[in-house]
Amino acid sequence: MPAVRRLKVAVSGLGRMGARHANHFLHRTPKAELVAAFTPDPKELAWAKENLEPWGVKIYQDFDQLLKHEGLEAVCVATVTTVHAEQTIKAIEAGKHVLCEKPLSTKLEICQQVLETARRNPHVKVMCGFSRRFDASYLSAYAATKSGSIGRPTILRSQTCDKYDPSGFFVEYAQFSGGIFVDCNIHDIDLALWFFSAESKALPKVRSVVAFGVTALEPDLAKHGDVDNGVGVVEFYDGQIAYFYSSRMNAPGQHDMTEIIGTKGKLVVNGNPTTHLLETHNGDGIQRDIPQNYYERFEHAFVEEARQFTDAVLENKTVPVDLESSMEAVRIGVALQESVRSGKKIWFDREGNRVDENGQARARL
Amino acid sequence: MPAVRRLKVAVSGLGRMGARHANHFLHRTPKAELVAAFTPDPKELAWAKENLEPWGVKIYQDFDQLLKHEGLEAVCVATVTTVHAEQTIKAIEAGKHVLCEKPLSTKLEICQQVLETARRNPHVKVMCGFSRRFDASYLSAYAATKSGSIGRPTILRSQTCDKYDPSGFFVEYAQFSGGIFVDCNIHDIDLALWFFSAESKALPKVRSVVAFGVTALEPDLAKHGDVDNGVGVVEFYDGQIAYFYSSRMNAPGQHDMTEIIGTKGKLVVNGNPTTHLLETHNGDGIQRDIPQNYYERFEHAFVEEARQFTDAVLENKTVPVDLESSMEAVRIGVALQESVRSGKKIWFDREGNRVDENGQARARL
Amino acid sequence: MPAVRRLKVAVSGLGRMGARHANHFLHRTPKAELVAAFTPDPKELAWAKENLEPWGVKIYQDFDQLLKHEGLEAVCVATVTTVHAEQTIKAIEAGKHVLCEKPLSTKLEICQQVLETARRNPHVKVMCGFSRRFDASYLSAYAATKSGSIGRPTILRSQTCDKYDPSGFFVEYAQFSGGIFVDCNIHDIDLALWFFSAESKALPKVRSVVAFGVTALEPDLAKHGDVDNGVGVVEFYDGQIAYFYSSRMNAPGQHDMTEIIGTKGKLVVNGNPTTHLLETHNGDGIQRDIPQNYYERFEHAFVEEARQFTDAVLENKTVPVDLESSMEAVRIGVALQESVRSGKKIWFDREGNRVDENGQARARL
Amino acid sequence: MPAVRRLKVAVSGLGRMGARHANHFLHRTPKAELVAAFTPDPKELAWAKENLEPWGVKIYQDFDQLLKHEGLEAVCVATVTTVHAEQTIKAIEAGKHVLCEKPLSTKLEICQQVLETARRNPHVKVMCGFSRRFDASYLSAYAATKSGSIGRPTILRSQTCDKYDPSGFFVEYAQFSGGIFVDCNIHDIDLALWFFSAESKALPKVRSVVAFGVTALEPDLAKHGDVDNGVGVVEFYDGQIAYFYSSRMNAPGQHDMTEIIGTKGKLVVNGNPTTHLLETHNGDGIQRDIPQNYYERFEHAFVEEARQFTDAVLENKTVPVDLESSMEAVRIGVALQESVRSGKKIWFDREGNRVDENGQARARL
């Protein structure tokens, strides 16, 4: 029996991502111990009986019961987006540390409630799982940016493009996802906030946003106010601009990429996507594959996320992704999605209040 | 003495680009014969005496005299932007075919005059020199697009980034250039018009434009309403979007690049810039250089432009770049520049009239 | 307590590689349980007390005692090369499955003894750790080769180049390593045997070998009959050729790479080495880093090796690397090293006997 | 009429390469004037009447007559290899400068005769057309090597791989070509001589050579003592090694590449071959094309070769490729081809005499 102190973790939700999180905590996070899991879904339950129970993981069909599991210290919330906030709040109130899948919510008011709950429970660590921040390439880029080697980060371009899924799953999903800017570009927005605050630690302040979109392959997305290709621009006060692209129809697979452009140089993450280090030379030229989905691209980042969250709790350190920026990312994503629907450019004052293009106050978003 | 019929060409303006055009017609366009050149500038004159006169090229200090050069058939206008239109109009009226450096003008009314002069002289070939259309990589991409291999072109991303010139030349130049969207992104705009009309031949119709910019290194640009980094988006009617980036501060050199994203695939031109086919492996990792300026990147495209213009005239074919799209590129560039100044999104109806965001008519731009 | 059946493993040797193996079995191979470790070295012992004991791993300073650890099922031998064979033989005879670091030995006679011991104990799984066979890119290349997509594999080029270590460690090490062809290119030789037997499963038969070398940076290597840059060629019967390069002075870091050239196409593994997916654009051009050492490049392959070895034992399957080919790799490496020393080309008949260039028999190597 | 002094050049042979040379001197070498051409072949003659005569080029069917063309100053010999030497000698003796396609001859004795003729006529410039030395990437690599940035060049790897030509043309051609090492790798050998003499200007001295080959696709090559895939190694005195690969079956097209490995770094030319700057992203992954043949890869190098030869003559400078190294390249190629046939390693003493492996003298090659 190990004498090592390990964090007792539960995973809530055992869908596609939840099952992965369970595996990461069970097998790939030495200092964590997966002690429990929650799912109300029969198929997920069957999977858990085969893959978790034999390792000593207790399975719950009631989230409140899960929270009462003896000795439980932390919960990884990986249920559907619409329940993220509710479970996170309950877990915080039960004194459990929380790693919550992004986004906290697609609604700002609800994000706000999570934030307030977290503030009232400062001894509890709460972190939103922005996986890209744990990817080795992004971490190197961030270290280089902080070191000043590219001068002042000025322009950030970032994209999240998924392989086209002809099943149309993402059309159905659009009614819950908050739209392409909240579902896909939220990562890119988070990166902008991260890199643009690398020097000062202060979050950059949004001045205006605008977005455009088309439904090139799935006109039914329009029903949910969504698009399958989106282009958005976010202008920050103090001379920084981020611009984004997201797509549901990238032919060869998943392609995220980011450029951080500073006054002295530029960092490019994943400008040349590739699955492995293999190239094929044949009669059609030279060919390489790219990851087929987000997890294939970021598997190691998810593992690293689990490890850093675990370390932060065990060693009582600040979690690597702060909740304020996670909420700010939602605020920007929601504004971009509103812009793509209305066609209008949206303005904010330095305090984050909506104003019109002449600076006149509107209702706070 | 060659019995081959060769086109008698003159070059007007022997500055940086003019001298290159002169060389292209003199030495690298077999079917053209450089017979004359015009420059009022003493330094350029000295260069011409050394480099052109010995090859039998007559040098003029008066543009009107140049036009009267015996047997002259065509003029390549490569003077400063502000004289492009005036000389082009004079040449057309003198019955000379014209290859005019881009842009025709930074003012739409003047572009319009050129267009009308050209329409009144239909036997004269007039072409604006959008060099990128003659680059081998862009030509391959265009052929692939026309063949339908990427499905319907839906999103186009394109950038023109120059190496930072610490002499500040471009700050002075900003008062004439029309601004970064008219000076740099005009190429990218032209590419959007070209690729988005690859199927139907009809120019896509602009619905709205918006632009953002910062002065990261040269605050004095603001005096001329200009920026050193610009991001712009152009939304076309019928579901096509182009977005652009331009910069005056790209550290390693010149980097243009373009992605044409279709419903079935994507073409990337110059995603991996490189000067040659050389990589250096040393203690700092693996390194490669990129072109230091626009001409280093596009030298062969300029030569090809001279050849195709020459062929079009000699064989009485349509010139490869039509004047309408060249004027449309200016219109879009001017609108983007206006947007970066005003901060406002600009709307057009299908006929190209300015409207407000509710579709109400404004004055025609 | 997990109800899952896990393999009880011990690691012998806790030097650089041994400590990594210990970590892989302890934390990254879910179906294995690291129960014991052996090291006689005080520094390694201290490391083990801090990093292994708290996880319940029993530490031994006597290899024979280790083998008697209750319930022990398998041993990973990661001591210095000179002890590999002795410990492997002892472990086999004690009925333990063995994963032995490459090479079994730098002496053929000793390899032969291991092989014979293994044959006498067919219920024991013995595998030599040729890590490259577990790398995702090589696995993809192998699958493509087996599928016939490049036709018949005909030429294989492969290299193993290490970053220059100015401490001169590798000069000292040369007296034990067997020389650069046995120490570095052994991996490349193993790949040749693997890929050239992809179709038929039969090991290709060596016809002749020749090798060349220089001491560019470390003339003292000559004392041990070794070089810091080696080029070797192996000709197989039936029309296949493998050629190799190894170096101790690669400036940017570690660079292994392999080309498998078939009659219809070519597969290139790691032709474009890179640490991550990051490129830096600065005043010196575009730059990327490469791994600094072998482990940085192949960490995931080592983990996969531990997992596949564990699975093979638990499920009583054939181990993925057969001992015969591991011994054949040593035989070829030793012959190349002999050739680099003597300057002579070395010939074999189809049965593997040394012959002279006219096919006359010599003593069996 | 140009007052510029231009070199009056004739091209001998108007086959594939000859026609290209004619074009280069006619249209792309400003300081040269193509005044005459020779071909006895009816098809080439027809081509010349259409493409050269109209430009004032006189066509000859008799080489001796060509040499008498009034004012002729230089000849570019581009006939079949077997006539290279004879025409070169005649032209030298007629006082004409000569640019001769590689190789001078596939026979050493004949190369020697050319060399001696040239030595007897020191006022005549004679250069063998090793086109790769005029490629921009190779020129950059050479400049870097000369500057010392990679330390001492120690290992050179170089390959010339052609796209498979199913017509079997190269099988027929093998009876004249001298074999794959003389026909293809001659370029790579020349590069080794060039780079290894970058510091000292003295040609490196061959110590031994060995070669291997297979006929993977065209067994009939064996009739001419040739192979379709060859691997060769050349060991030089004083610690330098070059190793080569050539192939007639490269699936995607032509792929030459070279690594110059020094004690401090490495230069890689064309490690990532590509036709243009275009990548295609589609359902099969990411794809790019490579040049389909040698000329597509090296067109600009051939033009540069014509220009530098012209300049050397007009300005009475040393030609950029010296005859001694061109002959040495043949000597090494011939020895490699002999080795691939005999299977034996071939040794030389420092004076270039063939010796046996114990250093005993043999007949001079």
C-alpha cells in the first residue's frame, strides 16, 4: 500500500470526455486516486462497471450521494454543458475542489453564480479545464512570450477547426452549445486572454467585438442562431487585437492553430499540423495526416491538466487557470455569437459595460 | 535581326519597381522590346543611362514625348501611385496598351475615370498589375479551385506582412499610400475577388466590411489615419467571407500567405515561407530564412506578368486581370481603411450602394 | 483495492534509463505493479528511497534476493550493458519474464547464451527493448509497409545522431558500448530487420557489410576502436540494402530518422524533427527546436513498450520483438564495427557464415 | 541596336537539354547572343526552324561548319554524352570557349584528353555544366560552409532520385550513360568535391570507394552492369566521408537532396522537396507536389549557369567549375560503378593510384 498522499477524486459524467477524465485520474495521474464516479446514463454505467469498478472505483447514480463519498476531496465535472454550473456550485458548497470542463456555462449570469460561490469558499480550488493551456507547445510559446522574446504581444490569431461530421451531430448539439464562438472559439478567446496578460497579469479589456459567419454545409444551424464557419475579431483597449476562425468542415481532420504576434517576433503553434512524424511519398506527392479530433490532438494536455490540478490542490497552490478569465472568455464568446446573429459590432467601455458606438451606456451584458 | 514580331514597350518611372519592370521587358520577356523609358528624376536618369541606353532604349524626361516615340505600342506605368491614373489615361488616349502598377489610384473617382477611358477605347488593352495572380503557387491554387477540387470557396484568409523598416520610410509614405489596407491588403482583396469568382466569373458582391488596427511601433502613422497592423473582414452576399491581416513589423522578412477554404478542402499558399530550399541545423535548433521583401518573394511573378501582358496584346486576347475587379479591390480597400479610422462597420446593398446597418440608403461611395 | 489482475514487476538498475523504466511501470502501465527494484549504487538507492519506497516498492541491493521477492513475475533489466545478459539469464532461470534493455550483449557468444536459455524456458517471455518499434510514427510506417502501400521495401536509410556532449562522457563509455554501430545504429539495424521482414516474417539474410568512420571531435575514441561519425551499409540477399549513419555531434539535439523506400513509394519517419508544434519567427528567420536527447524523443515509445510487454505476459501472447532478430541486430552491428576498424568489407553466405569475397568459408562469426 | 558587348554563342545538340540551353542563351542571358546552333537530327532541325531561326539564329547540320560561323566565340555542347568530349576538343582547338554538359565523358582516358587540350589552350575557357552548383539553395549552403558557420565539413550525404519512367527509356540509355553512379550521382560526387574543398580550395583525395545496388523494377539494367537503386560511399583521406543514394523509382517525382554535416552544424538542401509554395488539405490529409523532373527542379540553376559562364568569358575570369574537379567526379563515379559490379571495395593511395587493401600498388585507373 502506497504511503504517498494521493488526492481522492471523483468524476461526474462518463460520456466521451468524462470517460477520458476518469482514465486520466485513474491511470495517468500518480498523485490522484479515482475513488468514485457519477453517471445516470445506462450505457455509461455499463462502461463504468467494466472499466472502473474493477479498479476499486465506486459508481453513483445520484450526484448528491457522490458528494458524500467518504474522504472525497475533489470532483471533475464532465457532464453536459448545461449541468456544469449546477454541479460545480454543489461541489464547492460541499467543500470539494472542482475541475470543471469548459465552459462553466453558456450563460453569463450562471457563470457569475459559480464565481460568487467560489469567492465565498476561498479554501476550495475551482478551475475551468481550458486544456490548451496544458499543451507542451502552448506552454513553450507562453514561456517565450513571458520572457519578452517577441516583444509586446500585439496581435493574436487563433482557430479551432473540426473535421466535418456528416452525421450532423453538431447541428443537434447547437441548441445547447451556445454557438460556434462559445463552443469552439472559446479556447482561442481563452488563449488571447492568457497571452495578452502574460506581461502584466491583468486581463486585457475588451473594447469591441464583431463576428461573421456562414452555413456552408449545414443550413439547419441557422435555426439555433449558429453557423458552421465563423470569423470574429476582438479589439482590446491599449492596442491589442485578437482574431479568430472556427469551422465545422475541415477536410483532413482537426486543426487548431495560434499565432502570437509581438513587436519583435511571432510564435506559431501548430502552423504545420501533423498526427505523427510520418510523411508518405507516393504517386500523389507527399502526404501526411492530421489528428482526427480534438482529443487526438490534445490527449497529453488533458493528462497534464489533471496532474497540475492535482498538484495545485495537494500543495495548496493557485490553480493554473483562474476563474475570472474563464468567465471573461464566455462573455466574449457570447458577444461574438450575438454579433454573428445581429450583424452588429458590439462596444464596451473600460469597465466592461455595453455602450453604443458613440460610447453611450447600454445595459450591462 | 530577329524576324519575330515583338511588342514595343516603354516603361514610365524608373524607381525601385520601375527599374525592375524595365529589366523584365528588356531582358526577360522575349516577345517584348523595351524601346523607351521615362523619368524626370536625376538619379533614375543616371541609372537609365548606364543600364538602358546601351541596350538601345531611348530615355525621355517628358511623358508626353515618350508617348510619341515612333512605333511605341505599350506603356508600363510604374511611377508613384499618385500619377498612375493620369498617365494611364493619357496613354490609353494615345492608343497605347497599358500595364499599370497597382493601385490605379487610392481614390475611387479617379479609378472610375480610368475605367471609363478604357471603355471608350476598347481596342486598347489595360491591365492593373496584381502580381500575385502570376505567381506559380497562386496559379496552381486557382486551377485547383476552378476544377472544383475544394468544393465551393467559402472563406478566404490572406495576409501581407512586411519586414519592419526602421528607417520609418513607410510612415512618410503613408500620406500617399491610401493606408495599409489600400497599400498592402489590396493584393489580398484582389485574391478574394479572384478566387470567389473562380466558378461563376461574376465578381462577388460586398455586403459589409469592418477593420481594426493598431500602431504598435510607429505611432506617427496615426497622423495619416494609418496603422502598422491591420485586421479586416469583408463579408460578401451569398455566403462568402474574406479576412485579412497586414503588418509592417514582421521580424524575419516578408510573409504573404493565403488560405482558400472550400466546402471540401483547403488550399494554403505559402503557409511555410522560405527563401530557398535550405535549412540550417545548429546549436539554436533548425532555422530557415524567408524573403526580405516583396520583390524577393514575387520576382518570377512580375516576369510572368510582363510576359502574359505582352502575349495578351500580341495575340489580341483578354488581359488576365480585368479592370473592374481592380477598381473593386480599391473600393473595398478604401472602405476598410475608412472603417479602421471610424471604428464603424460599413454596409452595402447588392448594387454596391452604401447603406446603414438597417439597409437604408446612404450616398454611393 | 483493485480487483484487476496486475503483473508484478521489478526493475533492475536505477540509473538514467532504469529510473525511467521504474516510473513507467509504477505510474504509466496500469496493468503492471512495480513491486521491487534492485540497485547496488548508493546514489540510485537514495533516489529509490525517495521515489519508489513511498509507493510500496521494495528495494534490494542483491539481485538474487530480488528474484526471490514474493510473487514477482517479471523483471526489467536496465543495468549497464555488461550485466544485461547475466541478469537476464538468471531471471529466466528463476522463471521470471524479462524485458531487457538493448543490446542483450555486445558479444555474440553471450547473446547466444541468452537465446539458448530462453529456448530452454519457453514458458518465459523474453524481449529486448528496441524502443523505436513502439513509437507511434514507426508503428504507422510499419502498418503502411505491411499493407503493401509502398510496394516491396527495397532500400532503408536510417540514422541515430546524438547531440554533442562536450563532457566527453561517450568517450569513456566507448570501452563498454561495443562501438557506435552497436550502441547507436543498433536501433537502425533493428528497424531494417523489422521492415524488411514485414511481408514474409522471415529475417532478411545479410550478404555483406561495410563501414566507414571518422573521429571529427573526439580523437580519443580511436583508443577503443570507435569513431564519432559512422556510415555503414548492409547488403541483404534477395535485393535489399540498408544504409546507416550515426553521429555524436549533431548540433541542435537528437535526430533519428528513417526512410523505408519501396518499389511504389517511400515512408519517411522524422524527416522534419521538432520538439513540439512551435515555430519562432524572429530577426534570424524561422526557428524550431528538436529533442535534446533520445528519451525526450522516445518517452512515449518507452511507455508503450512497458505496456505491450505487460500485455504480452498477462495475455500469454508472443512478445512484439523476437529474440532472434535482437541477436541478429547485434551480429550486424558487431560486423559493421569490425569493418570500420579493419577497413574491410565483410561477407556472409546465406547461412550466416563468414566467407571471403570469393565466397570461401571463414570461421563463423 | 544594343551597343552592349554580348558573347556570341552557339549550341550544339538540340535534344531535350540542348533546346533548353538554346532558350537560355537566346532569351534569358542578356549578355549572350545565340548566333548559331547545330543538330543533325531532323526533328530537332524542325524545332530549330520554328523556334530559333526567326530570332536570327543560323542552323548548321555540320559541327565543323558551325565552328566556322563568323564571329562565334563560344559553344555550349549539349549533344549525347558520347560526343561531348570530341566536340569539346574540336571547339577548344578552334579557339572557342566551351560550356559542356556533364559528364565530359564516361571514360577517364577521354576526360584526360579534354583536360590536356584545355591545358594547351589556356586562353580558352572550358567548363563542365554541373548545374547544381548554380542553384540558389546550394549557393547559400556553400557560402555558409565557406564562412565556417558549420565548422569543418565532415560528412556529406547526397542523393539524386528520379521519378520512375515506365517507358523504360533509362534501361536503353544505360548502355551509354556509364551507369547510375556516373549518370545520376555524378552531381552528388561533384557536390562532395565542391563542399569538401570549400575551405582549402584543394580537392579532397579519395581513399576508398564502395557501392551497392539492386534492380528493383528493371532487371534488364543488369545487362549493362547497371542498377535502378544505388548506394555508394566515398572515403577521403583526412577524415571526410561522402555517401550517396540514387534511384530511378521515386514515386512522387524528382528528389535530389544534400546534407553537409560539419563539426558545428549541418546544412540541409531540399530536405523538404516541393514544387511550389502550395499545400492541399483534403480528406486524404495534407498533400504537396514535388518537381516531376530534373529540369523542373533546376531550371533557374541552368539559367544562372549560362549567365555565369557568359560573364566569366566576357570578363576573363576563372570559370566557376574547374575541369579538374569535373574529371575527378567522373573518376569517382566510374570507380563506384565498378564497385557495384564487382562487389569489391576499391582503394587508392594519396596520389590517386589504385592499390589493394593492403596499400600495394595496382594499375592506375
